[in-house]
Amino acid sequence: MSMNNLLITPVVIPLFTGMVLILFQRNIRLQRVLSLVALLVTSVISVLLMNQIRSGGIQTLQLGGWEAPFGISFVGDMFSAMLLLATSVVSICCLLYAFPSIGRKQEKLYFYPLFLFLVTGVNGSFLTGDLFNLYVFFEVFLVASYVLITMGGDKRQLGESLKYIFTNIISSAFFLMGIAYLYSITGTLNLAHLSIRIAEVGQDGLITTVAFLFLIVFALKAGLLLYYWLPGSYSVPPTAIAAIFAALLTKVGIYAIFRMFTLIFYHEPQITHLLIGILAAITMVLGGLGAIGYWDLRKILTFNVVISVGFIMAGLVSLTPEGITGSIYYLVHDMLIKALVFLVGGTIIHITGTSNLKEISGLIRHHPRLGWMFFIAALSMVGIPPLSGFLGKVFITQGSFEAGYYWLGGIGLLASLFILYSMIKIFMNAFWGETTLSVEEEKGTTKGLLLPIALLTIASLTLGIGAEGIADYVSQAAEELLNPNLYIHAVFD
Amino acid sequence: MKSNNVILRSVARVAVVIILTFSFYLFMNGHHNPGGGFIGGLSTAAAIVLMYISFGIEKVSENIRMDFRKLAAIGVLIAIGTGTAGVLFGKPFLTQTFGHFDLPIFGDTELASAIIFDTGVALAVIGTAVNIILSISEDR
């Protein structure tokens, strides 16, 4: 039996650190140092895991030594490991941004433990090989996010939080119902075992219906068509929190859709994957309309989160190596870039005191570095080579065309135009034009805020220029997703 | 609460002892039978909450000087710690072990490392449950 205890560490380290921080609530310096150390260690571990998976295939751990399918399995494939690394990078940068910006009061109100619990839940979701555990880890990061989203507590924030909490509680209830259905049909909740059993009995109408139920649940979390809650709730919390939400939370939903519809419900793609494709297309169009229609900085950025969800899904719909490869590239890119643009957006609001683009102008004069980093991020989102969004766009579009989904590929390209227009609108209005604010009139300083933004820009540039270097990893991840047997053998042999 | 609650207090004095005894039974019973850290902790929390209701928060807090948030955190730390102990012996995370010991009075007794894990779970549940009730009661 293969066993790799390293797989549990991305869950245990943030959880353990978070609990220790609760004991030292008043010591802010200690809280900052320990959270940073915990996330740094986690990122080193995810690199180690990536290399272990590269050389030894999918890694597994049966908790407590109880064999699958009776015990709880932890499974790390290349897809999970890459997402773990991206999660660590993003969370380190958001944490660094929180140091100068989140405020003493929030720091004493358990900001750091909650931040670490959020990371715990996200990491656990990527690594678990058990459907019920996936539910539990979803709840872990959701509960942390419920508290984080209300931090600061002004009236509009509480209103949006309530909407966010209700939406998620309802989708969690559906999640449980889906689990109950699946258990009563197949008698198991181990993902690999589910895959075997459904392949044996065939994916009949009932199982496909249950698949739709899961699709609704994860679409609510990912913002795939069911994104009505997203623009509101992602624009109210403090910048560091909004950035980590935008970078991570919808992505866990996307991850879950990928896992379920490549490992378990992959037998009727002409029904399930076509539906995902239609949802993705509508999401891209509606997200695009929102992004070009609004003049509120945060709204534009949140609608860009929505567009990318649709775009990443397009790669899954094709079910070709190119499409999946593209989705993985774009998913990792999107995690970094969404954190980056949210941090830049939050910084602009911090400087000017408003999120209305019509009241902001000419920031490039006093903030050239901020402006150009935003410009790089914008080009990267559009997919200009050699920036990080480029390869993902090329592969997803190629995958869609090869699989015969011309309409989906076409809408994907159209969505790029929406992104281009909305990002350039921000750039032209906020950074170009006449400088209306003198340095003295600015509402806040960028001291300490530029470092995490610069780190994310570097990470994004590295991902784009060094894309060749990780090509082997990405193609391995795509191969594992397209061959459920690799996952099953890793768990059972 | 200024109302006359003599009956509530008199009953609570006895009931708390019974509930605590029962929760200890549930806790120890959990290894082979229904019970365990979670339900044992929950019923302990019920006893504590009953004391808060019948004697008032100020009075109970004077006697139980404990930060329940920290108690919950310590509980989770104990549980994770037991899970990690297995890793140090080269076993998977959360591996449990047990042995038979000849103890005075009890005779041949089975002792399992799961009890330490369960203690952690119980503390976490007590800490969380009581903390939730206290937070709600503070809110006016």
C-alpha cells in the first residue's frame, strides 16, 4: 500500500497554526509571522508534492490506515497539486496585503486564524478523495468566509453577506441531498469507488439527474450562470479578503465540477457536458455585458471573475487533451491574475476613496508602478502572448474547435473582447487623463501595498514566460483527468 | 432575569450532576459502542448551558473562569496532535493504537490512544457550543 503523509500537511499546517493563533489572540506580531510561515511551508510542500507526483504518479494516503473504500482517502494528482501551489502563492500575497491594510481591530478579531481556516478548507477540498469529506471541507472554508465577509460590518456589507450566506446554505443543503442520492444508488462515497461503480452499472437517467444536482450545487459556488450573488458579495469586504475570495472560492467550485465530471459523471457527455457548455456560454455573455456596462470599478472586476468561470468551463466541455490542458493553464493563471487585479482595484479605491470610474482620473502620474502592473495584468487577462493568459486561451479555443463546439469557442473569443474593453476602460479612466488628485489630497497611501501586487505580477509573468517549463506538469495533469483509471488505481493498489 | 426561578435552580442543581455523569458515561462508552467525544462533549455543554440559564452568566463565569474559545482551540490542537503522533512512527495520519494493561482495581483494561483524540474532540465541542450560546446571549 502506498502512503504519503505529505498529503495531509497542506490541511494540518494551516489548521494547527490557526488554532495556535487563537491562543495568542493579542500578540499581533506573532500572528503575522506564524501565518506567513505556515503559508510559506505549505507552498514548499506543494512544490515537493508536484515533483513526487511527476516522478511517482498520483499520491494517496488512507487516513488511519483504513483501506479504501472504508476509510477516508486523500488523493493528490497533478491537478490538485498545481492548484495547491497557486493557492499558496495567492494567499501569501493577500496576507502580505492585509498586514498594512486590514486594521488593528480586525487583526484582534481573529482575522489571521480565519484566513488560515479558509486556506485549510480550500486545500482540503483539492486533496480529499471522498465526497462527504469534500462537503466538510467546503463547509470549513465557507464558514471562515461567512465571518471574513462581514469583517468591518457596515450596513451594505451585512446585507450582501446575508445574501451570500443564504445562497451558500441552500446550495450546501442540495449538496447533502446529492450525496444522499448518490450513496443510496451506489452504496459508496469514495470518489474512486463511485467512479468504478457507476462505470459498472452505467450512467442511467437517474444518475445523470443526480449529476445535474451536483452541477447546480457547484455552479452556485463557482458562479457558473448562478452568479447573481457574486458581484454584490465580492465587492463589499476589505480588499485583501475580496481578493482571496475572487482568487480562490469560485475556483474550488470549478475544481469540484472538473473532478466530478471527469472522474465520475463522464459517461454521457452529450447531455451533461453539453449543458455545462451552454451554461458556460451564457455565463460568458452575461458576465461580459456586466463588465462593459458598469462604471463601478469593483463591479467590473467581479463580472470579470464571472467571465473567466465560463471560459475555464469551455475547456472541460471539449473533453480533449487540448481543452483540458487549456483549462488548467487558464485556471492557475486566473487565480493569480484575479488576486492581482482585485488588489490593484482595492488600492485605487484606497487612494481615491471612490470606486466610481468617472470620478477617478490620471493616477499614472503619481502611481506609475501601480498603473503599469495593472496594464500587464489587463493584457494578460486578454491573452496577449507571452503573458500567462495566452496559452490557456489558445488551448481552450483549439479544444473547443476540435471537439466541434464552434459556437462555444467563438463565444470564448468574443468574451476576450469583453475583457479587453472592460480592462482598458478601467486603465484609460483611472490611470490616463488629467491628474485630478495631488499627492496631499489622496485619501490613503500605497506604502506596503505595492509589494504583494508586485509579487503577483512577477508570478504571473513567470507563469507566462516560463510556460514551457511547466508544460510537462500541465500535460500530466490533463492526462490524469482524462484517464479516470489512473486515479482509481492509485487509490486501490 | 429577575423572575423567581427557585424551582429551576433546585432542579438544575441535581440535573447538572446527572447530565455530567451521563456525558462522562457517553464519552467513555464511545470506543466500542454508541457515544464518544462529540456526543459526550455536546451533553457536557448542555450541562454548562443549563447552569448559565439557571444561575445567570455573571455568577457562573465567576466560578468557571475559562475562555471557551481557547478551550475549543486547545481541543483541536490535542486532536491534531494525536493524529500527527502516528506520522512520527511512520504510520498514516490519524492512525490509532491500543493495548491491554493489568491495572490495580480495574484488572485487565483496554487503553486506546483514541481516548486522547476523543478528549480533544470533546473539548472542541464544549468550547464551540458554549461559546455560541454565550455569544448569542451577549447580543442585545
